[in-house]
Amino acid sequence: GSGNDLTVNAANDRVQYPDTPLQQQRGARLIDAAAPTGSQEAILDAQDNGASSTGAPLLRCASGGTGDWYKLWVSTGVANEMNIERLDAGTAVALASGDRGLASGLHRVRARTVGAGARVALEVQGEDTRPLVYTDTAANRKTSGPPGVSVYDNAAANTAWVDNYSVDDLAATGCMARCGTLIIGTGAAGTTYRVEALGFQPKVVILWWTKRNGNLNAAGD
């Protein structure tokens, strides 16, 4: 492609932002008929330059170039670098963000979504950090569509790109698992705690005590 299109670098096969104009988001969806359109996972290497220029996986992209999808990405140019966003007809809606202590550079990013009913579960993980999760119950939640890629360049041409892209159809997966944290607080006996954003009904739940007050999966004293 050229001009405003995402381009493939002939030297290294990276998908990158065009030369001009900067400060605009570009996205592309898979058009392969075999691409998953329901529960799906996308994994890629995303370059982040620390100035809000970054590549990202997209999930459940609409057809026709309407700008409807989920974007899950790492952007160290903001305080909470892990982000989940929904794009509604080109308008970005921030859904969740979190700090994972990642520095600028090349990151392995894994994004997934499951569920096509009243609740759409989303999860993004940068490197081996704790996943960021969100359950979308909005009226315009995305319930179907293939995955894709996005690149936003804020600094200079070709400083943000994606590489080593792969997708998986989670509907064909026989076994699913999630790892997270649950803060029980000091509630009385019988207090109910909700565990959400799993995207499936677990058959087995394994709990262990971290002896920490914070929401993180690490051993305490």
C-alpha cells in the first residue's frame, strides 16, 4: 500500500505506518475465510517508541471500513500502558487500563475475546505481566468479526510496527484456563465475591493465598 494505507516493509515483512500523515490510526482486518470471527486470540510483536506510537492487535473487526473493533495494546507514552479500547464507527471508547511497569521497546502482546451474548470478555497481556481484563456489556459491544492489526505513529514514519502475527480460534479449543487475583477484604462469613471476565463457566477453581493486600499474583511475606 501507499499514502494513507498500512504498508508491508519488503525488507523484513513488518506491517508499519505509512510515511504521512502522522498522528492517525490505521487498522486492517483479516479477510481470509478461515479467520475466526467469534471467540479468538491474536498474538504479535508490537513496537512502542514511548511517544504514543505503537502497534496493536485488533479483535472482532467489522467489514466495510466502518472503524468498528476492539483494540488492545501497550503504549508506554501514557501512565497506564496496558489498554483496552472499543472503536464505535471511528470513535474510540476507553474501556480499561492498567500499569504493568513496561518500558518502551518491542513487546509480545497477546489479546483475546470470548462470548457473544450479553457479556463479551476481553483480555490483553504484555510480555509475561498480569493480564488486563474487561467485560463489555454495552449495547454496541462487538459480538463477531475477524481479528486484525493496528498501527498509530505519533513521532516519525516507521517508528511503530507489528510483526510475527498469529491468530487462534478459541471456539475450537477443548480446554480453557485463566489466572487472576481476588481480594477478599474483611467481609463477614458468607460474603459473595464475583469473578468476571473469564468468558466461560469454569469447572474447577484453584485458590491460593498470596498474603498481599494488592491485586497482583506474587508471593508475600
